[in-house]
Amino acid sequence: MQTRRIATFTLAALTLGAGLTGCKNVSKAQYDAAVQENSELRDRLAILQDNLRQGNSQSQSLESENQRLAAENARLQAMVDAGQTGFEGIDGTSVARRGNAIAVTVAGDVLFDSGSVALKGSSKASLDSVVSVLRSQYPNNPIRVEGYTDTDPIRKSKWETNERLSAERAMAVEEYLVSKGIDNDRVYSAAFGPAEQRGSKAQSRRVEIVILAG
């Protein structure tokens, strides 16, 4: 609507300019002012047209990105439904669909001794299998490593809160994934402490490696 209005103003200014050239009673200053106004209107029209083109381009890009994400979400869902995520059968893990992501849960007792944030040597075989699948089947997906604990207060370890313990454990797993070739730019960690408890304390102590659509 604004573009149409400016176009109308431009036409009016052109008509005025033409009228002024044929009118002996119009001063040169008035004529110059009309020409200047017409020039300014043309400039404003050009700016609005450019903004419209940019808006259309951004809208098309957004639509294309939404379609790509929808296709990726459908791919992840199909893999979970078919039991073909690649993570099936890895010792100490379970796989589930979570919204637009795949969550690979690794039991905390598999990864760490009580109160510790140092990965057990025995846990690395399972993590190596996870890394292999991430690199082969999810080479471009963002990855979030989430740490969880049970609700028992911290008493014996040096970590003051469950949130801090879960953060250190998530970072330990993140660092291991990166050390095995996962791009550091696409993986990050998050700490949830005793949030989102599972059926038992052992099940609540866990790290989840979440493969996001992206």
C-alpha cells in the first residue's frame, strides 16, 4: 500500500513538473522545488522496492529452512519407529524419541563411580560406539549432552550441589566425544541435577546424549 501511494505521489509530481514547465507564472524556484520533490519520491520508492525484495527473499529462505527441518524431523522419527537409529544394542544405553530429537540415555552407574566425574575405563567402549554412530549417521546434527542426578543430597563428594555434579559429568562426556572426533562447534552440555526423576534412583542418575534436528 505504501509503495502504491508513493508511486501515485511520483506520478502527481511528474504531472506537476510538466504543468510547471508550461506555465509562465511559475518561478524557477517553484519548478526546482517540484523537481526536487519528485526526485526524493523516486528515491523513497526505490528504497521500498528494495526492502520488499529483501523481505520476499528472507521469507523464501525461512520457508526453505522450515521444510528442511520438517524433513529432518521426519527422518529422525522414522529411524526411531523402525528401531534403526544405530544406537540400538550399545551396552548401558537406551534410545527414545524426544520431541524433535533422539535421546540416547547412558546410565550414570555405567559412566561414573559414586560422586565421581571421571569416566570409568569400562564406559569408554560404549561411548566409542555412540561416537561411531554419531559420526556415520548424524554428521551434521547439533548434539546436547545433558547431566542428571538423583535427589540424594551431596554429602561425601566435593561437589556442593547435584546441579554442579550433573554439570561436571555432562562436560566429562562432552569432552570425551570431542576427543574422539565430534566437532566441538556442534556439541554442548547442560546440567539438570535432580530434575526429571525416573522410576528409581539408579535410573535418575544418567547422562543423555540428545541428537537435535538441525
